[in-house]
Amino acid sequence: MGAFLSLGEQKGSIMYLLTILLAYSLERTFRFTRNLHWRRIILRWQHWQISHTKLENWRQHELGYVLWALIPALGIGFLLLLFNHTLLTFIVSVAGMLSAIQAPTARHAYQRYLAATADDDEDEQERQYQRLRQASGRHESAPVEHYLLWIHLRHYFAVMIYFMLFGVTGALVYATLRDMRHSRHPHWQTVNQVIDWLPTRLMTLGMLLVGNFSAAAASWLNSIGNKPQNNFIALTKVAEKAESLTALTTVALIKRNFLLYIVFAALLTIGGWL
């Protein structure tokens, strides 16, 4: 009996790793319609709530508004738990991850930005810079390298971390809180600070290991001190210490960091801990 349980756990661990590898490979290889992006799904779900007056009371309370937005993610998790079928869970997990990590606008803008830089086309470079800024969701002016780091954190790395911790439900709950339409209430800044805190510290820890460890270690330790830093500041400070940042070196750092965590996930899979 114990051998069968061990075999089942091993299959589950392998499924986690295969889901990550397949979802991220498909995202890089194919272009998918916007209708399959989790952001579009959630915004349509929220619009359906707004268009039904019977649900008016839900919108009057911030907690009810959030809970309503989370229903698709939680519903998927409940159905997977109910059916408890390995192949179904794998297929839904790949589809869920794929919908949550879509950032085609940012990818296209980055490629156009590099081309404009090579051609010394300052007008086009500025246009693509603004597109990257918009894709990052940041309102403050910052170097393009900072926007690239933030886009990767929120659209790729954090989704992977929450998937590894809580499965596809965790990844979709994170993507929902990231993408849903919400008020400008200060509470939302706290929510974003909380959900991005762990992914930020893990991503910057990886940068220490694949970059200049001695130069970046102090900044990383400071980011987990008694007074939590703004995640964007913590991320960019450590990255600047770990690497001399340009658009190209930033993406190279991101890729090395991501590969490190894929290797880490593979080791966890081999050990049966994932």
C-alpha cells in the first residue's frame, strides 16, 4: 500500500514539473487569442456581475467583490478536487498556467524596442518604452530594465511559485488578484504588497546565486528586514547589484534565474518533495 502511495506522489511531482515546462514552452512558441488570457476571462466575469442587478449587493462590499472575482479560480480547484483525475488535472493545469502567464504585448514591445535601439530610432524606442511601461502596470517613470523585471515577476515567476505551492488554483487566484478590475482603495496596495512579497524575495534570491552574489547580498538581506520594502524597489535594487543592467543583460539575468528555479523544481521532483 505504501509503495502505491509513493508511486502516486511521484507521479504528482512529475506532473507539476511537466506542467511548468509545457505551459511556458507553449507560451513562447505559439500566439493565443486574447479570449484565452486569464485577464480577459476575469474582466468578462466581472462585467457579467455588473450587468446583473441582482448581484448589486456584492459590488457594494470590497470583500464580496473580491470573492466574486475569485469564483472561477476556486471553482476550477473544487472541480479538480471532486474528480481527482490525474490526466484531467494535468490538462487543466497546463491550460490554467498558460492563460495566466500570457504577456504578448510586453514580448512584442520588447522585440520592437531592441530593433529601434539597433536602428537608433528614438521615436520608435520611446513608443515601445511606453508600451512596456503600460504592460508593467507601473505609473512611475523608471528605466526599461526595471519594467522588464517587474513584468517577468508578475506574469511569469510569481505564477510559477504559486503553482508550485498551491497548484493551478493558487496560480489562478494570484492571476485573478493581479488582473481583476478594482477600486483605487489603499487596501489594494497592501494586497499587492502581500501577494508579491514572497515571489519578489525568491526571484531576487535567485539573482544572487546567478549574478554577483557578494555585491547583491546586502541589498537582499535588507529587503527581508523588519520593515518590508516596496517590492518593486526591492526587486530592482538587488537586480542592479547582481548585474550591470541593460535591456539585453536584464533578460539574460531573468533567463538564468528562471532556469535555476526549473532545476530546483526538478530536484524537488526527484526527491518527491514537490
